[in-house]
Amino acid sequence: MTTQSIKGILASFPHHLDHLAPISFYENIPLLIRNNETEEALLDFYPWVPYFRLEDFPKIGELDTFISSSTSETPLRELHHALYGLKPKMVRFHHGFSDKFQDFSLYDSVLSYKDFPNYRLRFYYEFQNEIGKRAKKFLPVSENLKPLLIALTWDSPHIEEKLNELCQHPFKERFVFRLHPILAERELVHLKLQAKHDIHILSHTCPYIYPFLEAHSGVLTDRSSIGYDALYFRKPLFVLDDVPLKKFSSKSIHEWILESDSDGEKPNFQEEYTKIFGPYPS
């Protein structure tokens, strides 16, 4: 007789919820929250998703598999072994499909978007009304100009130089900056930029991605996973870093702005999207 595996999805950071909550919801794997900040974000933005605090999970001593999105969670394996005599497997669910270099050697196995359907997109459409209500106060308000999303990740080389240069661009009044939470919370980059430049910054406290992609006419990024998510919405891209995502990029910021403003046919990335995320949602 085989014993059923007891799995749990660890959530230690609010911005990981946009990836992890849909997998928990559709795969029926318990979502285990590790701190107050993440619990508050879950209740604010995903109140219909069931969860447990890790310490209150009734089968905590039987957990044999942790699904995680951060290497900072891998020490739990040894702690769990010390407390319960069971050393769980650590399975990495790659947080986003990005061009960031990451070391997964501390994990027993690694899952990517192709190992699950794109549950995040399915989840977004299934709960679009609820998500829209919660995202509304964060969305850009523009009377005449189409807003352009600037979404850079935390480990792009010379990140502050890039941001300062973009903040001085002639079209900066149309740019809406979505900073990675690490840049905001650890480096306080949003405060530095706001002190020097009159710019629009989306709050990093909102975990959602898809409402912002839909609301903007184009996306400028680097090696962030958001550039790959933008493929589904057929948004013109400009990619700063020399990474695989750059093959989808406009040749210049000026060309990107023109493409974003065009009322003509937008780029169709269906084939590329399917290679990364699996079947293209209907």
C-alpha cells in the first residue's frame, strides 16, 4: 500500500502570490503562508483562495514535499527534519518565466510553466471582476495619452542608471513605472526616483500583473518575467537587456512608442507563447 504524498506550497512573499495562489487553487495543493505581510496581501487581493498559516497546517508533521519559489525557503527542509523526523523534498516552481540567472542546486527538482497549464491566466479571467475591483485604484488614469508600462526586475545590470535615464526621457509623462518589490523594499529605489523626478509609480504592494498589462499600450522591460507574460496580450515590447526576450523587442524606444500608439495590427506572439507556456488559451 502506497502512502499518499502530502504537499504544500510555501508563500513567503506577497509578490509571489500571483504565481502561487492559482496553482494552489486549481491543483488543490494547500497554500502555506509564512508571515503576516503575505497573509495580509492574500486577504486583500485573493480573499477567495483557501490557505493555512504554516504552523497551523493540521498535517504539518506529514509534509513530504514543499513547493517553493525562493531559495530562502530551502532551509525549512532541515528544520522540518529536526522537528518531525521527515526530510521533505524541495521542489522549485520557477517564479515567472524570466531571463534572470538563478541557482536551483538546493532543490530536488524544478517545475516551470510547462509543468502546469497557465493557471495564472485562467485564474485572472475566472476572477476578472473581483481582481478588477481590487486593481482599479492602482491602474493609471490618463485623459488623452496612452500609458506605457516600464517594468524592470531587481537584478538587471546598472538598474538605477537605467531608471534615471528613463525618468528623463522626453515621453516620461506617459511612462508608468512598476518596480520590482525588491527594488522598492530593499533598495528604496521608488523613493529615490520620486525625490528626483516627477513620474508615475505603481505601488509595488499590489501583486497583480495581468490588469496592468491590459491597461497599458506597450511594455518596456529587461529580463523580467513580465515581458513573457506580455506576449499573450500582444503588447509591443522594448527590451533593455541582451537576453533571449530581446528577439521580441522593437529596435528603439522611439519605434516602440510608435508601435504602441499605432491602431494597426499588433504583433502576434502565439507560437512563441505556446512554446513557453503551453497551449494558447482560447
